[in-house]
Amino acid sequence: MISWLQRGTLALAGVILALPLSTALAEPFDLADGERVVLIGGTFAERAQQHDYIEAALTARFPGRKLVFRNLGWSGDTVWGDSRAGFETRAEGYRRLVQHVLELDPTVVLVAYGANESFAGAEGLPDFVAGLDRLLNDLRDTGARFVLLSPTRQEHFAAPLPDPTAHNRDLRLYGRMLEVVAGQRGYRYVDLYSLIPDGHAEQPPCPLTDNGLHYAAYGYWRAANALLQDLELTPGAWSLEIDADGEELVANGTTATDVARESGSIRFTLTDAHLPSAALPDEARACGRPVGVTRTVRVRDLPAGKHTLKIDDAAVVTARAEEWAAGVNLEAAPELAQAEELRRAILAKNELYFHRWRPQNETYLFGFRKYEQGQNAQEVPKFDPLVAEAEAKIVELAQPKPHRYELVAESEVSE
């Protein structure tokens, strides 16, 4: 049984674990050029590569750096490597888990366990902590920085799906234990359970999962933004303020150059510091969720009448002078399209890598039936150059590009 004690300690199976007052670390989270980030865990980790909002958000935040991301998630997995056992034992599944991580020589490991283990309830906590400690110890020689992610909450769907209240208590408890372990080891901890609410309880309601447990696209979009928030990587608001003469200019999140004022127009070039997060998934737009991307342009002292903003010669938005003075939000911009293109490139890369490390007919290629098709195993490494090519494209897409802006009076547009 578990009992919460005074002075921030937890008594568990006869062992007193000190709860950290704060999991914040002195060093800000950063990804340097060439870092290798590995994600391990169960269904949350594996299904992340179906949408890739998390990897896209981290990639966009560090443009110009050749980052390598590898998703080793496996649906239904635990800290004991159960799902990786195949036709063999749990011990073999665990050995494969550790071996795969070590072979990738990671510099950062994102650990997303606790969801499946939580079904054992409070009584299963000692085994979970022991298994987690063993896994972290066996991966410690990588020298990687670890980020422990809490399991996410179960959403409250209507009957016949079950009431999640009891299970959410256990999920929260396992998340709290991950926080304890992270605090003791000096690792980062991201409390996704607290950062991401039940989508049904929000206004307007919008589910994050497809069955209460497993995230759909919108859930991973929220998880990506929650991760950036907790790692203090959330970019500041993008905005541009300029007067009609083009002389006074304040830019946030972007750099303005080549500002020119001509009769009836203002022209300038903008280069963003980094790409925005990928746009809100269509499923969330359908249930009325706000877009979540704000790009505000304010232009003071324009002549009365309507003025159209063009980006790379394409008209984007038309508004009156007083609306430009108050600030106009750009719902369409080339950077938003580039962010989505980046996400889709990451999707394609991860599909290639999935076939590399979990090929179809694995049992016939490498397992106990390899005597039948084992000669085809030589084809699997041929995915490596394809992955490398895809990663080179990702690096290029993550780099913001300069775009030419022009604000033109309506009379000039119509000519």
C-alpha cells in the first residue's frame, strides 16, 4: 500500500523516496548540432510517428542543426520489454529494448512508460519502480540526457466505455513516481497528465483520443506543444509593427530587412528565427478549436481605405487602415505551409526507418524461421541511405526562408 507522508516524502514498499521540490534543472534544454534523440515507450511512443507533431516541433525549434530522431516505441510495451519478446521470453524482449537503444548511441532519451504498467494499480508500483530503475541503469552508460514523460490521462467517453476515474488515479500515481525517480536522478520530467486535460471537458469539447486512451492527431498536437512548454522551448509571439513610412519597425520572432517605401506601398523582407509549430489538425478545427498560431502585423499611419498584404507576390489578406493599425492576424503564411511540409517529410522518414528496424516478416528474416527467407535479410540495410537522404531533406526544410512582403493600397492592387 502507498501512504503520503509529511515533508514531501513517499513511503513505498519500506523505502523512503524523497520527493523533489522542483524538477527544474539549472541548464536550459537544448539540442546541439548532431544530437541523437531516441524515444522509447509503449503505444503513446509508437503511435507518435503516425502524426509526428512532437518530432516536428523539436526539429523546427532548432533550425540548421543536423538532428537525428529515432522512434523505438512499441505498442503495449512496458519497462520490462514485454511487447518486444515476440515468440521468446520477457528477458529477451528486455534485452532487445536495451540493445536497440545502445546501438543508436543516443545523446537524449525520451522515456514514455507507465501507461500499461498502471493497470496493476498501486500494488504494482514497487515492480514498476524496480523495472524503471533497472532500465535507466542499463542505459546510463550511453551518457545520454534523459527526459521522463508521464503517461497521459484517460478521457471520459460516454458509455459503454468505462468511467476512467479510478484508472486516472493510477495513471497520476505512476506519473508521480516517474517524477520522483527523475528528481532523484537529476533527469527532466514532463507531466503530460497535468499539462493536457480531458478534451471532452474543454469548451468547446474536442477529444484528443480515438478511444479514451490512445491519442489521435489532435492529442499529439497538444502533446507536442505541452512538451515545448515544459522544456521552456515555446517560441514567443510572432509580430511585426511598422509605420507607413517604413522607418519605425519592431519585429519579434522574425528579422526584417530591405525595408522600402514607395508610392502606395511598403516593401520588406522577413526571415523567421524558426518555423512555427505545425498547424492544428483538421479534426480539431471541425470541433471549433482555435487555430493556435498567431502572426500579427500592425501598420500605423496608413492612408484611409483598404490595403492588401502580399507575400511573394501572392495576396494574403486585405484590411482597412484602422484594422492594420490595431493588428491583423495572418492565418496564411509560407512558413505555416513549410512547417506542414516539414512534418510530412518527417512522417516519410520515420516510415522508412520503421521498415529498417521492424521489417515485415521479421520472424522469417531474423527469427526462428530465417532458414526459409533469411537470405532476404541483406535487403534491410538498404533502407539506410534512404533514411539519410530523407534526413538531409528535413534539415533543409527546417531552415526558415526569406520572404518578400508588400503592403499595397487597394487602388494599387486593382490596377
